[in-house]
Amino acid sequence: MTLLVELYVREECIFCDKAIILYERYLREQGYDMEMYHLIGQQSKNAMVERIGCDVKTVPQVFVNGKYIGGYDDFYIWIVESTLKFEDLTF
């Protein structure tokens, strides 16, 4: 099974950068690949909103193995709950 993290991001977004760091620290070594979609203009935002199924105002927006996780905070919680012990996080 392919393990895949998909991130919808924008330039100059600190939480997008933090989501990338979370992926690199905790998921890459576990065999996850990453695809990043840069939101440029309304058309790419519309495609993201259509995939999620509701309008969202913030980025990043994260999918793991095709399942919608949510924004940065949701991604952080998903990592804690599914891959790590809380005391292992150093962020």
C-alpha cells in the first residue's frame, strides 16, 4: 500500500512550512511520500474546496492516504494519535 501525504499550501505560510517539517520529521522515515499542491489563484482554491467538500479559509489542508485530515492542528493531532507517543514530539 502506498503511504501518501498530500498538502495544499501557499507561499509564505508559516503553518504550511510547519506541516512540511512535521512530515519530514515523523512520516518520511516511515515510508510516506508527499505531494504538495501550491494554491495560486482562485481556480486552484476551488479545486481544493471541491475535493474537501466544504469551503475552508486556511492552509495547509492535509490528506493522508486519500482521507481528509484538516488543517495544521488536525495534522499535528493525527500524527500524535496515529504514529507517536506524545513524549516523542519535539516541536
